[in-house]
Amino acid sequence: MNIIRTIAVVGATGMLGAPVTKVLKKQGYSVTAVVRNMQKVHQKLGAGMHLFKGDLKDKRSLRSAFADIDFVYLNLSTTPDEKKNEFKTEIDGLQNVIEAAKSARVKRIGFLSSLVKDYSETDWWVFDIKREACRILKEADIPVTIFYPSSFYENLAHLQMKGNRVYLAGDQVTKSWWISAEDYGMQVANAFRKDLESHEDFEYSIQGPEPYNMEEAADIFIRHHPNPKLKKAKAPLGLFRLMKPFSSTIDFQYNILYAINHYDEKFQSEQTWSKLGKPELSLAEWAEKQG
């Protein structure tokens, strides 16, 4: 007899949170989306989700949201407008989640991190925060599962495509193992299912079936996208470097783009594929579904 497990998703309406949340529900979990904006949920997730209004700054709301929940999955990210000396989503918000999860006797926390956070050739405080978040989780005295993903196909459609243009900055000298959020969602679902009874911590590298640099990925996306007017637009990364002192958003974009363009990503997901399943959706197949 299959027991329906309960999952609370924090960050359920985000670019990656929404598709993962939908997969979790499709896989038979009882999903509660913990959100601040209730109106945004229906647009992003459709009907059929349990909803709870909660805020990372409000530990009481998180404790209520996690009542009778087996797992908490976190899709958190530092935003360009966050400041070093203010509330930090991936540190202060994470600590509030951990405290609330312990109080509610949650069995396991899942957390979306990043492979590129370990790029060591840049001194960027956002990567420091991501590394610190993983340290906090592993010392939290509650079982955790941390996912370290490569680049997502969704970046092309949601972050880089504006109108009829797909924007690139600089040249990626290495390649990334691109993956769809849907395939990643299946791996998240399988991880919770397989790691349920264990009290160990688990860490998984998340990579897709195909390695491409940014320009190769953009070319495939454009070629297979339903919009025949899509074209590529490139800008030198140096332009971002010149402008970053005048904008926190551009400064953020420059640092993440520089790291992606230079991070020497190695394939390291053999064990992930063996345990959680091999990603199946190619970039071309995914692009054909867009529009």
C-alpha cells in the first residue's frame, strides 16, 4: 500500500520552483505551496495545490505551514537587490526554515543549490552565501538532501529571451550539462522517496544529458523554438563590467555570467542518474514545447 507523503515547497512559484512543484504533485505527493502572494499561485501552478501563506521572515507562519509535513523543499535564491548587512534569503531565511522544520518534526529538508557556486576564481559574496547555506544545512541536526544543478533550459526562455531576441554576454569557454526543470523535478521526487527512512544527509550533482556552451545552447533553442523570428543577440561581458558600479542588478549579472563562462564543469552525475534516474528531455525537444 502506497502512503501519500506530504511536501511543503517554499519558492513554489519561481522559474524552477513551479515545474518541480507540478512534478511532485504528479508523482503522488500531497503538496503544500508556501507562498507570500496567493494570487500568483493559481497563475503559476494551476488548481489542486494546498496553499499556505507564509514568509521566510516569519517563523510562526513557517511553523504553521510545516505542521503534518514530511518533507520541506526549498527553492531559495539571493536576489540582486539584497544587501550584505540586511536579511539574507539563503542564510537568515534558511535558518528560520530549519528552526520551524525542527519544531514541526519535519523528516527531511531538500535544498536547491548550485554547481557553479564552487567556482574559485572570483571573490563574490553571493557564492560565499551559497556555500555557507550548505554548511548550515549539514550542521542543522535534521536530515537534508542538497541538489547541485548545472544550467537549466528554463534560463534560455525566462531569463535570456526578451521579445524576439535571445541575449548572450561574453563567450563561455567551457560547457555545461544542461537539464530541464521537469527532469530535475523527477529526481527531486525520487530522492525524497528513496531517502525517506534514512537519517543520513545526501548530496546530488544534477546534470542533463547534453553538454553545450551558452552559444551552442542558444542556437539549438532558437532553431527548435516555435517562434521563427527568434534571433541571437550578443554583448561583450566587458560592457557589464563597466556598468556594474552603477547598478546592483548589472553587478549581479556580471558576476554570475563571468562564473558560468569560466567554470570548468566536469560530468559528475553517474551516481545521481543511477539512483534518481537519467534525465531524458533534450534541449531540442524542450524548445519545441515552448511558445
